[in-house]
Amino acid sequence: MDLEELIHPGMTLERTFVVEEKHLARHLGSGGASVLATPYMIAFMEGASHRLLAQSLPEGYSSVGTHVDIHHLAPTPQGSTVRIKTEVVSVEGNLVKFNVQAWDEREQIGSGFHERAVIDIARFQRRVAAKSKPD
């Protein structure tokens, strides 16, 4: 499979979500404030990037996150709608790098880069199974 024929710089995807109680820093234990927790913001960025790739990958392939470099720029209260945008910036071998950004209704709340590796699911599962066996 030639990944560069399927995925190319400039491809984008946007998704929205509403900040719920379970997404708050105080609920997650990553802080005491009732605002969107950084790990959830990152998870939504990763999810959007995964979905963008999934739309173009053939059956039997998926992607896994390998790197995040994200700045959480502003607080977002419960009930707010967050918009995530992910854009492919490069494809090198099986690695795809994304520019990811997030906004709430008032301002940009997050920005950075995310990298995903495209995987053959069956091969990946064999590697996981091998690690699960006792030595």
C-alpha cells in the first residue's frame, strides 16, 4: 500500500463536541477546576485525526497515536461546544503528522501537532498477543 496515494497534506476534518461533566478536570482528577481537562481535549484531537485517516484507509488498516505536542491555551466551562480541526501536514512512510486546533464559542483553546502511525491491524494484533504471553 502506498500511503501517499491515499493521504496527502491539506486533507482536513472538523468535529464538535459538548463539554460534559465527565470531561472536566475536577472529575478526571487532573485539577480542581470545572473546566475541560487537557487529556480530554487531546483525546478529541486524536479522535478527529484517527477518523480523518479511517475515511481513506483500506479495510484491514487503522492508525495509532505515536506523539502529541499540544498547548492548552484557555479554559472551557461545562456545556460549551468545542470545535476540533485536524489537518494533514506531512506523510512519511507510515507516519502521518497533523496540525490540530480547538476552539470554544469564544476563542481558540488548543493548538499543536499530533502524529499517527498507519498499521496493518492483523500484524498489530499479533504483536499485542505476543506481549500478552507469559515468558
